[in-house]
Amino acid sequence: MTKPKILVARAVFPEVIARLEQYFEVESNQLDETWSKAQLMAQLKDKQGAFTTGSDRIDGEVLAACPSLKICANMAVGYNNFDIDAMTAAGVLATNAPDVLTETTADFGFALLMATARRLTESEHFLRAGKWSKWSYDMFAGSDIHGATLGILGMGRIGQGIARRGALGFGMKVIYHNRSRLDAALEAECKASYVSKEDLLKSADHLVLVLPYSAQSHHAIGAAELAQMKPTATLVNIARGGIVDDVALAAALRSKRIAAAGLDVFEGEPVVHPDLLSLSNVVLTPHIASATIPTRLAMANLAADNLIAFFTGKVPPTPINPAALATK
Ligand code: 8YV
């Protein structure tokens, strides 16, 4: 029997490729070349399945060029690189990789928050540059984490992980805003109180963004929102570029409208707005919140599980648009 053909659009663990090869004729981008959309379409046009990452955009144009495609398995929990409506209409199943990255990503959210509030990278750059000649009482004084008010915008699994770390580990008062309120038991477990977005902005000493990107969440934090925050506040974005208006944020950081920001994601990444690069009160990391080897391996294996289940007649574990199965 001929094996279905799949494309692995980015370099991934060799053991995951070997696992996929047991089931599929695999073409993979192990050189990790950066493909244009036209190159992606050319590679994908004769394939039945795709293993994608957040950098691979699957939209109506790609789908029209790839009539054999039946499933795209994303090695990411976020899936704003997929046009889900177009995929459902084309009968292409989309799957993502939730849960396996929750705790690792929450750990990183906290690391970025602490680095930002305590001016870790700024002070390290100072030291490495040979500028440390004497101790002084207010040198790189930052803001406290323990006992402060932690605001969380977006209270899914990762937001809940950050809430637990803040409340249980650091004695923080945790407030959150989300499209829907958590049930009372989960709120109690996370020791988190639901507030309006306005109250969240006004009251948080540290605000962490963990909401999915969509047309509705585009620039959820812009100049108007930044203007409502405390001048001593820190802002952390581990969600998606585009949720924060990066130009407005750079202006707010420059004028000290807020104290500092920690950013793992950017509008137009991997390009980072030059205004952000020139500021010292911002910690910048290259989209690494889920980057530990065990977690990245679990994410890759979950994407592989979805492809294998689909083509062996089983139910894929983490589908996004099961309605697609009825279309083709
Ligand atoms: C990924 C992420 O590393 O899971 C997500 O949504 O943003 C990251 O964990 C990235 O998208 C690669 O696919």
C-alpha cells in the first residue's frame, strides 16, 4: 500500500521524522530554509498532510494550490497562522498542540516577569560593558514581585499556571480578565479574582498577556490601555505579536508612562521594531516561551500523533475544526 505524502515544513527532531517515516512518505525541510509562500505552496501541492509551525501560514490561496491536502498539524498551541474558516470550507482538518507546553510556558512567563521587574538584562549589559565601578544604593532598583498585584489578561491553561505561580509561590494578589469568567472552583484553585479589563489595567503592578491572537484581540494593548496603567507597572507579552501595539508600547516605555516591558513575541517577528531595540527598559527574547527540549519534543510528537491518527482512521487527539471532516 502506498503511504500518504506529508510535508514537514520546518526542521524538527530527527526522531520525530523517523517516527513519521513509518507511516508516511515524508518530505521535510531539515535544512530549515525560510520558504516564501510560493515555495511553501510548491512543496505542499502534492501532499495529503502537513506538519506546520506558527511561522507557516495556511490560507485560502495555499489551500487552493493544494487540492490533495487533508490535514495540517500545528506544532503550537496558537493557530493564528491558520485561516480556520478557509480550512473548514476546504475540508482540511487543523490540529494544534495544547497542554504539553502549559507549565513550561508559564515558567517562562514568570521568568520574563522577574527579569523585567528586577532589570536583569539591563544590569547584566551594564556589567558586561565594564561600567560597574562601584555599588550604589539605588543601582538598578526595580519593583517587587512578592506581595504585588499580578494582572493576567487571558485566563486559559497558561494564564492559570501563571496565576498559581504568583499566588502560591510569591504571595501575589492575582486578578484576571478573560472573555469568560472561570468557574468558582477554578478561581479558588488559582486564587484569582475576576475584574473588568479597565480594573485590570488600573490595578495591576505587573500585567501578563496570555490571550490568543484574533481580529478581536489585535492591539488589545495600545496607547489608550497603556495610559490607564500605573507608571510603575511592568507589562509582559508571551501571547502573540499584534496583541500589543509595539509602536505605542515603545512610546510609553520611552516616556516612562509605564516602567518596563518583557516581550517574547512581536508584530512582524522575527523583525523587531527598532524603537523597541533602542530602549533599555525592555527585555526582549526571540519567542522562546515553550523552548525546553522535553516540551518541544512533546509538542512535535503531539503534532505527529494527530497526523498518524488521522491517516490510520483514528480520532486525532487535538482537532481545532472537526467540522472539516464532514466537508471532504
Ligand atoms: C511555538 C507558540 O514555539 O505554541 C505556541 O503557540 O507560540 C510557541 O510555543 C511556536 O509557535 C512554534 O510553532
